[in-house]
Amino acid sequence: ERRKFGPLGWNIRYEFNTSDLDCSFANLKMFIDEQPEIPFPALLYVIGQINYGGRVTDDLDRRCLMSILEVFLNPRAVDDDYKFTKSGTYYAPPEGPLDDYRNYLSSLPMTEAPEVFGMH
């Protein structure tokens, strides 16, 4: 979704597409289903260096990509008090009934703030 900002934040314009996201979701599901604990370093490497990183040719852009992914793919991300953004708007809601998830999702802004994409 960061592509909505065009080349801002990147040295080169990259053509990320939904197949990158679909592949990343498939990898995430596989790792979660097949491992007793979430292998965050492996997820970060596969998604950052292979799925998306294969398109990123500039070293500084790859560093930017990995820095953004580290916010989301780290062991703290499953802690109830971890926030993905400084504003605290974006977080993984704690385990609970389906209505709690729906309420959280409906409370999110209609337009994402740039901070959720690492642009602030």
C-alpha cells in the first residue's frame, strides 16, 4: 500500500503488486501452521529479502524496506501493548471475540495515515 505515495521514500520506483502480497501471506500462513513458535527472523528474511526484496535493486531502498518490515515482523508485535505507530492507532488487537475485532477495524481512520507506511 505504500505505493500510493509514488516514489516518495524510495530512490527507484518499484512495481510491487498483489502477487507479492499474496505470496507473503502464503509464507506467513505456512510458517505459522508448521512451526511451534512464529519464526520472526525467517519471516523477515523471506518476505523482505525474497518476496519484496527481489524487486528492490538499490541498497538504501532495501534497507528502508527491511526497516519498515521490522516494525511489523518482530516478536513484540504479538504483545498486547505493542503499537505499530507512534500515535498508537495501529496495533494487533488482543485475542477476543469476533465483535472486538470488528469494533477495532471500524474504529480505524477511513484513510491511512502516512505513519503506518513508515512515512512521517
